Amino acid sequence: MTGKPEVSVVIPVHNAARTLRACLESVFENEGVAYEVVVVDDASTDDSIAIALEFPCTILVLGHSIRAANCRNLGATHARGDVLLFFDADQIMPPDTVGGLWQALHDDPDVVAAVASLAPDTPEPGFFSQFKNFRHHYVHQQADAEGMTLASGLTAIRRSVFEGYGGFEPAYGPSSIEDVALGYRLARDGRRILFRPDVQVTHLKGYTFRSLLVSEIRDRAIPWTALLLRDRMWRNDLNIGVSNSASVGFAGAGFAALVGLRGWPRAVVPASATAAIWLLNCDLLEAMARRYGPAFLAKALAFLPVMYLYQGLGFVAGIVAHATGRGLHGGSGPTEAPHRVLAGRGLETRNAESGSAR
């Protein structure tokens, strides 16, 4: 590679052969700012490494898994850009993403990180995939312009700031809240995090009901609750907003009434709680109806109380985990884990100014 890149795109990979080629093709369509791509292969057993070698990337190959947070930290140690753009192997970015996030930091020296959004649609089939993706998109679109959390697959951050805070904390095992934890530390110190809802990437991740439960309870609700209690960071924004919290409360009340009451209250209280949840989420439901039609809306109406119920159960489990000292344990290993460094095809002749391979 010629010249020093402005941005280092860091992509952790674990058995991502299904989506990695599309991901890297989208990254290398970006122009307008000098960048490099660092792929960190977390002990994949599929063709991920072979696919990465088709592109002008630096590929770090681990012999054993250290989990995504540590892969990002490891990739950052090999990065040369002044801005780190953390991206995921199951996402596709528009060709102005790298430049757009870099520009957000370049235009305002006080902003330390810029966070993109998911696009509203995903090509992954099934109700749960589409519901999860659209709700994630909707939450990001409604977020405050300046926030207090990051999204580890959608974030550009100044490398000096990332290194100054020691990178992502490695103590979350298979969970995915290391980005939230770093965002809280930045916000506590008055660092500015800018949300860019206009920069939207497509997520190529599918969900079944079972995988959605695992993702939202084990990987998000439990460790996030423990993190909130540890760091005492509460704000009416994103997934911990007043509307979301109230919906969780109504779902719990409705379930408790269904189990514990008899006679007419057993029907009336859950029905009233469900109606309250629909009212609190009427804007989201209306947006879903406009985008996907009445059949999808009917499923969303039925699923929404269930979603808030299991989120509430995750919240309770997170309180218990925090109280027993098990909420944020299960670290994934040091970033000094042994690894090989490979150079992808055409790396030495990549045009750093345009971001294209010659």
C-alpha cells in the first residue's frame, strides 16, 4: 500500500464465508478517502480466510477463538489510520460510508466517535429476521443526535481515543455489549458521540425465534443490565428509553395477571397491558405496517408483548447476575494471542487515494 490511510476498517470474522465476500466487495467500493482494511479471522473453520485473501486486506489469523471484542482490539493494534472504523462481516455498506463517517469526525474535532444505522430492510427471510432488523433500524433513527453508546459494527472512532481508553473491555464472553461499555465510559467523561442515521448499512443476519431469544437475553439483556447497574448509566434513549421500560413493565404485569389471577381480571388485565404496549409502540407498529403490510403488522402485534416479556425476564436475570458477581464475567482472552499476518491479493498496489485495487 502506498501512503498512510486516514481510516482503518477493522472486521472481525468467524466462519463468515456466506457473507464475507459481499461485505468486502461493498467496503472496497468506497472512494474519496484513503483507507485500509484489516480482517481478523477468529479461528474460522470455513473458507473465510481464502475469501479475504481475494481482496487487498491485511489478514490476521488466530489459532484459537478470542471472541469479537478482542478481535477488534487486536485489529486496532495493526491499524495505521487515525480513525478506526469497526465493521462486521455480515454487513454491506454503501460506497459513501467510510468517507461519511470519516467526514463526521473531520468536521468537528470535539466528536470522538460517529455511529451509523442499520438500513430498514434485510435480505434475510422470515418474520423474526425482518422484525429484529427493522426495529434496530427504527431505534437508531429515533436516537438522540448525540448519544452515549456505540455500536461495534457501525462505529468510527478516533484511534487516539480508542487506545487512550484501552479499547473494548474483554470481559463479556459471547455477549455483544463491549461497544455499550466503551460508549458509557466516553459519555461519563463528556466525550461526544455523534449518531449518523443517514449512513445506513444492510445487515445479512437471519434469526429464528430461538436464536433471537439467545441473542436478546443471554447476549444483550443480562450483560447490559449488569453493565447499567455497575456503571449507573441511565438515559431516556435507545433501548432503555421510558417507552421501552414501560412496555417491559406492562408485559410483566400482564403475564403475572394471566398466571396469578382468576375470573374476569385474568382476561382483562393482560388485554389492557397488551393494549398499553401497542399504544406505547404505535409509531413503530405504524412504520412496520407501511413498510411490510397488514400481515406483517398482525404478527408484530402478537409478538411485541412476548418480546417485552422476555426482555423483562432478561432484566431480572441481569439483576441477579450483577448481585451474585457473575454479570460481566467470561472474558475471551488477551489481544496478544498468537496470530499470523497475511496479505491479500494486490495489497501492495492498492490505490490509497481512491480505495480501489489496481
